[in-house]
Amino acid sequence: MRYRREFFRQIIHAAGIVFVILAGYLGSLPMVALSLVAALMGELIFQLDRRFTLPFFSYVLRSCRRDDTERGFIYYFLGMALTYTLFGFNISVASASVIILTLGDSLSTIIGREYGSHPLPFNPDKSIEGSAAFLLAGFLGALFFLDPITALTGAIAGMLVEAYTPVEDNITIPIGAGAMMLLLVH
């Protein structure tokens, strides 16, 4: 694999599925609190890692970050907190939104970087292959929570947000996907 560092990074991103599993047991309000605590802990570890070598954490951070200022993991937890805040009254929509982010974003990067050779219209930095991987992974993940039409709608929305958002996609993907799915559920 040409993108070993990115692959490792995306495997960690996909491991966020643990939080979706926890949401089924804890509910939305504890997930908001857990997500915010994880974001704060992430920032603390990030700051400490800049000054010291921390067992385990420094290895993980230094092995998979794209640059010294990158904080995607913190935005991931903030996106999750916002998702459970906005859509937590419907835990199925909230969890489907987070799983679309978790699986779709990870697979789109892995497949797009390794096999992407057809650029998207209006965004040559992304590929059709990566977007197709996002759509498939997001759809299959969302099917665990919602009917096929709603899951597909959320996966399409998430894929489009991931491909074209000018801001941090770890926040915008689950919110965009959740908003579209909520329109169909209610």
C-alpha cells in the first residue's frame, strides 16, 4: 500500500464505531458528554505530545497525523457531540449519521488514495472511486439503524458533503447526513 500512514490513520478513524455501539447502550445525552470529554482529552494529549513523549499516545499521534497542527480527531469528537445534540431525540438517525462519518470517510480516503484515478467534477482532489466507497460503506453502516431509502439518502448526503465541503468534514458529514435522514423519518 502506497499510503501506509494514511491507512493507519483511517483504521483509527473507523475504530470510532465503538462510540456508535456505546450509544445504543448509553443514549444521546451521555454520548454528548462522552464526546466532549474525548475532545478535551484529545486536545490535552495533543498539547502534551508537543512537549513530551507520551507512552502509546505519542506513537499513535506521530504515526498517523498529516502535519504537526492537524486535529481531525478532535473535530471527529466535536462532530459526534453536535450530532447527538441535534439528532439525539432519534438515536437511530444520530447513530446512522455517526456511522456514515466513521465508515464512509475512512473508506473513501483509503480507496480514493489507493485506487482513485477519476477526479470528481468541481473537486479534482477527490475521486469517483473514493466517493463510491464512501457511498457503499456509509449505506451499509446506516442500514443497521434505518430503512434502505433513509440509509441511502443519508449516505448520499454524507458523500456529497465529504466531497464538496469547504470546512472540516468530521463536523459537517454527520450533520448533513443526519439532517437529510431526519427529513425522511419525520
